[in-house]
Amino acid sequence: SLLMVYAKGAFPEQYAPSVFEKYTTSVTVGKKEVTLNLYDTAGQEDYDRLRPLSYQNTNVVLICYDVMNPTSYDNVAAKWYPEVNHFCRGVPLVLIGCKTDLRKDKEQLRKLRASKQEPITYSQGEAACKEIKAEIYLECSAKCRENIENVFKEATTIALSAMKKAKCHRKRKVCSVL
């Protein structure tokens, strides 16, 4: 939903799990307009072997979890970080806590508490950010369009900075023979 709302401007009313979705849009960072190729990959186990194919030439990875789903949060460190670190070593990470609007939803809170669970807090998100060595932790609500633009501006700024650093390092690769 996050990518669809950002790229298309519409929140999908019915849940449709993504297998591999690609969106192209642009963002202005400073005075520079940047074209973004956004890929939404399936999290289901059935796609564990296909998903790595989508990681090639990635400039920044957004690891997203649902703030109302403790299992989703636990998977950040248990599943997503190890996978992304393996296939995208050195690529900057941005951790995103999604569905923040549901923290105030009485029905959702009741369901969580019935299973003796609580929503993931902002400080827990920040702790996970440090644990996985992400550049930044952000929260958003695709449904309410809260902080969506900022998520992609921050991610783009981080990607551009990393690309600039990589370019500098490549230029310095000089072989001196004495």
C-alpha cells in the first residue's frame, strides 16, 4: 500500500498481496528531480527464492513492518535484515513502521490485547533501527497519507548520498607501483 499510495496516489481498499510490483515516479530533492523505480516484493515464504532477483542494482532498501503486528516487527531482525544484508551488502537501509493510524483503532487494539500483545512503539522502532544499522527510522500511514512524501524524500536523499560516496571511492582506486 505504501508504494501504491506514493506512486499512484490511491489507497487500495482491498488487500492484494504483491508478488512483484514495479512503480515508477519522481521526487524532488533540493533542486534535483530524481526518477524512482520502486519495487514491492512478496514477503510470503513461497517467494523466498524469487525475491533476491529483485535486489540487483538497488540504491536503498526500505524494510517495512506493521506497527500493529508484533510478528511483522520481529521479522525485521529475524528475516528481512539477514536477507537484505546478504543480497544488498553495503546498500543503505531505511526502517519504516507502517499502519500507524491503527494504533488509535479501538477494534485493532482490542484484538491485539486479546492475544496479550501491544502495538509496537516508536521507541521500539528506533531500537530495531539501531539493531539492523538502518540509516533512519520513520513511521507512516498509507491509508491516511501521513508522512508518505517524507519517507521517499528521506530514502532518496540517503540513496543519493551513498551513490555519491561510492563514486568518490571508485575514483580513489589507484594502483601505485613503486
